[in-house]
Amino acid sequence: MNPATLRLLNQQLITPQFSDTSELVSYMGAIQAQEYRMMRWAVAMRTKKPSHKAFKKAFDEGKIIRIHLMRGTWQLIAAEDYWMMIDLCASKVKAITNGWLCSNGIIIPDEEIRRVSDILAQTAADKGSATKEDFVQALEERDIQMNDHLLSYHLRMAEISGILCSGELLPMKATYSLASAKVKLNAKMDKDEALSRITHKYFQSRQPATLEDFMWWSGLNISDCRKGIALLGDKIHLVRYKGRDFYLTDDCRTRGFRKGKFILIPPYDEYLISYKSRDMVLPSEHRHRAHNNSGIFQPVIAYDGKICGNWTPFKNKCHATFFTDNFSEEDTITSWQIYQKFLDD
């Protein structure tokens, strides 16, 4: 078993199978969207024809939703999974958010949460797609003064309560829409069905991965993660590799790998952040070049699945540095041209 090869294939980073961006997001279950501009490339580079316009269209139409979910961080999810993911993750995210509030010495009375949520919902309904500035103005009109930090907490709680979700895609700033107007309400899903669904989505798109990887990514407790795996039955099996137990699904992609390809990976990408242990593709001595201990991730370059360098996304020309092998910027020109074509589309 070659973990790097399998992950490239199943994460759709080599010979991608999807043309539709929302179908790709649904397949992945969730895609980290911490960096607002680069989340678009994180999705597009996993499709057959990377297109900025295609991503924007799916985002604006509400087929792709950006919301705080697993680990309390920004994620992209498919609209069809929105209400399921809210139900599955809400209690955990609320606990994380309340922990942040307590650690910062902030106490928000329930009455304030309800009042502010009503104002946020009404503003989003009136605007269709509201910015933080719109919310600040609406609050000030009601004599409520709120700094950006506190507003972010209220927005996060409104998101995880299913009140607000992402609005129109703007170049540099997030917007919010009323979730009930943006996302079709599906029939409530049984928890076991939801666990089975998100477990399969994770392992089919990140395999090979461990139980610990799944726990880290999903933010679910160990009993729920084990139950999700058990619910898959004979659709998933264990493979022992270098002293670790990895899970593979029976529909694991094993063909289509092409050697010698450089991939320009955005910061916070699923290729690294999906796993608690990243040493299968990232040499431990170079870990600091990809992310620090505070959870800040950098844009990285992969060669045949191994992380080997860094690149700078927002430049007029290719700028790459390498910390393994004898590569040069010239080696990444083809990949850079694909990225530039995506930006120009």
C-alpha cells in the first residue's frame, strides 16, 4: 500500500472524477474553508476543469454552503448535507464556542442571544446577503454597540443554530443569508443514518485513514466514530501498515495515478488537515514549513503526494521554494498555469 498515492486519488487531486463543484463537495463531506479566497481553489483543483466561475455559481445558488462546523472552524458543505450536519455537529460546536467565551471572560445572557439572533435574521432577510457592516448598522439602530469579536460569536451561534448560512460570494469578505431561504429543508435524518453517511464520506475521500484521523477531522467523540465505522459493515475494512491500522472502503480508488506531477495545495487544505498524523506525506523535520503548533497552515507543494515545498498564491508569477529534493520553480510552471487559468476564468 502506498498511502500518498491512494490519498491523491481518493481526494481527487489526481485524475479527478467530478465536473460539478457541488458534487465534489458532497463527495468530500466537508472541505476546510478557513482562508476565504483559497477555499475556491481547494474545491476547483479537485474537479476536471477548475473554474472560478463554476464555484461562484454553485456558492451563490446555495449548492455549496460555508459554515462553522467541525472543530468550530470554517467548512464548505453541500446543501443536501446542511441540515444533517447541523444536527450532527451543533452540540459539539456550541460547547466549543461556549468554552471560547468562558476563556475570554465573556458572558452572554440567553435573552441577549435571542434578541441579537432576531436582529441578525431580520437583517439577512431584508438584505438577502448581508455583510458584517450591515449587521453592525442594524444593531446600532437598536442602540446595541458590539465589537467585532463579540459579533463573531453571535454570528457563529446563529450559524450553528441553523439561522444564518453563507450568502453571496464576494472577492474579499464573507456574507450571510437566512438559512431557511437559502437551503431547502430536508426530512430530519436519524442519527445512525447521519453517522453512517458522514463516516463513509470521510473514508471514501481520505483513505487510507485511521480512527484517530476520523476523530480529529469530525470532532465527534470516539464512541460515535466507532459506531459510524461499525454501521458501514463490510463496506470498510482494516489494513495494517507500518504498525498502524488504516481503514479502506471497498470502493477505494487504486487506478489513475500519474507520476511526476506537482500540485499547488492551498493553506488549510484537506490533504493535510484531514489527518491527525500527517507524517505519511509530510516529513516530520519539515512539518513547520506546512503548519505551526497554533494551527496556522501554509500553502504547500506536493510532488507525487509528498509535501516538498511552499508556494505563494497571490503573485503575478510563480514563486516556489523547496525543502526536499533538487526541484526548482521551473518544475511547477505547468501547475502554476492551471492555477492562473482558474483565476482568470
